[in-house]
Amino acid sequence: MKTKPIIISTLVMLLLAACSKDDKINDEGVPFMVRFNSLIVATQTRTTDGGNQWVTDDPVGIYMVNHGETLAAESIAEEADNRQYKAIGSNTADTGFNPAESNQTIFYPQNGDKVDFVAYYPYRQDITEHKYAVDVSDQSAPAAIDLLYAKTNNDGEGYNKQSGQVTLPFRHPLSKLAITVAAGNGIVSLEGLRITINGMNTTADFNLAQGELSNQGNPNYIQPYNVNGSNTYEAILLPINTLSADHYVEFELDDIIYKWQINLPDNALEAGKKYAYTITITGKGVEGATGNIDSWDEQPEGTGNTREPKK
């Protein structure tokens, strides 16, 4: 009679041990989905609002790489290679992102390994060797060429399944030139004005691993985008280290061509900067060019991008 309690107690202990073991296996086997949002204080180019908001379904590409490693085929973690995500919010400077399809979802390594992230906008499928082909020759749809780039390693700490939301600190690798045209003496109307920006490189490769441009070429004229039918024209341009006589703007009005040599304080077009100028055209030519240079990117502290991954 005394042996029954002992047998029952033993069975209870075995069941508890089995449950504990199963719980541990289940916990380790649960995939942890990565959740993303953007810290885009950087100004987006948009045709609807003049330039500072995400639009619903804006597509971004995201890579997850082993912590401390540079983006490369061998450093991709959990096969998260150029996964497509889309913006959730609309008319907002910040937004979260959802996977475009269920098979695009990124999960953390289940073993707790740390990872980093690289992201860009707008999403492209045709990326080879992690090089993004840039082409700014067509300015008719600015959002389509408004390249954004983000790389984060959580201030050098990396991310794992215990981490919270991953913030992608996007920046602009390109430059923007905004020209507002004013009618001076001798100019009755600006109707029919045609503007071309000359001598600018139109194509390049952007290395997603290093976040750098290379192979700039194919100089040609560029027609800037007219903002909402106003007298302001904008163009997204490849950066230039040194401006030359080849870089100028032509204003054609009533079959007369006026020329403005692009003379900027640093004699360069820098990445991540917006050059906003007002050009006054008179009957005698261009007689006024005033403007300012602002940062196109304003990343606040705490973006998780203060240290570069080890190479």
C-alpha cells in the first residue's frame, strides 16, 4: 500500500520534467519576426506635398547580415537577401514597414545570433553584386529616383531576437537642386519657360555594402521637375566634387535662351544637401541668383548608425 504514493510522485515529477523540456524547445523554436520603422527626418521627394512624407506602400529593400560583417553574399543571415517591405503610413515623416508578401518576412536567427541591417529605397529586383543602378536622366517622377539608404548596427551592439523594433535611419546619397524663377524687368510672363540643366552625369552605381557611389558617367542635359505648376523646378542630381564651365542651366523663354553658370560656394554638389536658388530673369539676361544650402538629411542622435560594421 505504501508503494502507490511513491509511484504517483515519480510520475508527476517525470511529467513536470517533460513539460519543462517541451516548453524550452518550443520557446527556442518560435521564430521572432523583425519589426521595422523609419527615422526619416530626411526629406523625401514627393509630387503631392513638396517633399517630406512617406506614401503608403512605398517599397524598400532590406538585407539582414551577420553582426559586424559587411553586406556580401556570404554574410547574409537567414537568407534575408533584398526582402521587400512596404510603408504602412501615409502623409507622415515616420512610418513602420510590413513585408510586401508573407514570404518576404524577415525573422531573427533562432539561436540568438546578432545581426545588422542594410536598407534602401526604392526597391529593385534587378540588383546584382549589391550594386544599385542609379539613373537620374528622367525627372518626371521624382519619387522613382529619390534614392535613400540606411545601415544600422544598433550603435555597435547588433540586434537579436531580444531586441525591440529596428529603426532604419535613411539618408540621401544624392543631391537636390531647386530653382525658383522670378520675372524681372522686361519679362512680362514666364509662361512657356523651358529649363535644362547641362553637363550633369546621369548614371552611376551605388554600392549598398559601402553606401558609396561609383562609375558616374553619361553626362547629358536634364529637365527638372516642375513642382505643382509653380515657378519652382527641382532636380535630383548625382554629387559633383568640382563644378566646371560644363555645368550650367539654360532658361528658354520666347525663343530666347538665358544662361546661369552654376556657381556655388563650395563649387560642388554634395550628397545629402539641397541647393535652393531663386533666379531672376530680365530682358537683359540672368541678373540675380540668390539662395541657400541646407542639409537634405537631418539625422538626430540615437539612430543606431553611429558606428560602421567591421570589415
